[in-house]
Amino acid sequence: MPIEKITFTSGGFRLSGDLHLPEGEGPWPAVVLTGPFAGVKEQVTGLYAAKFAERGLAALAFDHRNWGESEGEPRQHEDATAKVDDLRDAVGFLAARDDVDAGRVAVCGVCLGGIYATQLTAFDPRVGALALIAAAYNNPKVIRDRFGADNFAGLMGEFARIAQRQSETGELEYWPAINPEGMPAGNPGPEPFEYYGTERGARPGWENRCTALSVLQELTLDVDAYLPLVTTPTLVVHGKGDQAIPVTDAEAAHGALPGPKDLVVLDTGNHIDLYDDARYVDPAIDRAVAFFQAHLGD
């Protein structure tokens, strides 16, 4: 499938993307992808975009501001509000193209991107369908309970000290994006390392670092306030063996959605199976395409 290198502007920054195009002539239905914490477009979203294009959708994988080939400061910083703005402008970019059917644009969020995709879709009627694949369903109370109240309070205290030092020195503090030994990290533990720390996910545009306060953003996201507002048709795909984000989280999110919806549970062994393992990614993509066709129009 042909890939067009594109740029578009969001928040005054030039963002870089890879637009994967189907064979033949448009206008095509389209999908915008947003992916895991600290990820870049050559990783999960790029793989998904290529597979969507093979199935007839124009698919945009792009680097959010501050990451990869896109502009934005501080570098390697998770900005939750800005990521939703980036998605909004990515939808606008696609809908303005002559080879895209502006009435048939979907959004797909993988892992942490699922939260941003949900937040956008709750308030943007241009999104005709939503797919949440191995998505995160963060809620600060749930995160606190899983960390333990004392551990969570300790982390919040550490972030406050980091913020204070940055105010006093003007120097940003960075943590590893992945750390197989555990904290401090954006994605602690051995499983994220199995993807990002090996040839499976290591790419030239990816760096193993994030601002320390990116992790504060990550841990304080709340998707629960938005799910009841998503009347857009939504597909939830999750792995049965996902320990990082238990399937019960996906089931609860599906239950909270008021609009047309579907839930697919795949027999994965872990969370990252839905990053790149064709045994699970291909069925997830197939179900998403079928869902988009049903709700966007074939």
C-alpha cells in the first residue's frame, strides 16, 4: 500500500504523519489512529494503519506534538489535553482531503490512545465510529487502589517535589519510558520492555525517556467521565489475558457506553499481544473494519 508523508498543524506546531492509502481511487473512508504512551508512528499505530489500508481505509498514523518527528516542546512530554487537540486537527486534515469521504471518518485508539480517542469522540460529531483496542480505561481512584493508597500518595508527593525543583531550576527532569526493573518509568516492568526494548518495537524515532511529569499525566487521566457521553458507535476489543489492563476494565467501559456498541474479547496472553502479534491484531482489525462498514456505510 502507498504511504504519503504528510504534515498538518495543531496548536501552532507542525505534526508529522504517515498516511497509508488503499489501492485504487477514492474518496475512501478513513481512520485516524492514536496509540500507546510514549509511542511513535513507526510502532503500533503505523502497523495498524498499514493493515487498515490493506482493507480499504485511508489510515493516518502520526506523531503527537512533543514526540517523534513532530514539533513541540518539551520533548518527550505527555500532554493529555494537547493530544486530544492533535486528534481533532488530524480528523480535520483527513476530512479536508478530496480523496477522503468526510462523512466516513473513524478514530481508533490503542492502549493509552483509547482515552484520548474517547475524549475526542464524546464531543466531536465528525467522528462517525470509534474503535478502542487494548485501550486503557484509567480512573484516578482505580489507579490509586491498584497502587495502594500509601504508594499512590508517595508518587504524588514525588511529582510535587519534581515540579518544585523544576520551578526553582528551570530544568526538566526525565524518567525512562520503560524500565524492566519497575519504577521510575512511564511503563514499568518486563512486559513493556519485551516490546519497546527489543526489535519488536525499537525504532529510530523512539527514545527511552519521558518527562517525569508525563507519568503524572498518565496516572491522573479519567476516562469514566467521558464514556457516558459517547453516543457514537463504538467497538471495544480487548485481550482476555491482559494483566496490565484487566478485561474487566474493558467490560465496564463497554457497559457505560450509551450508544451502539460491540465488545470483542480475544484470547491473548498479555497486553502487548495486541501491539504487533498478527494472531490477535488481524482479527481486531477485521472486526474494526466490519464495524466501521456497518456504521459509516460500506
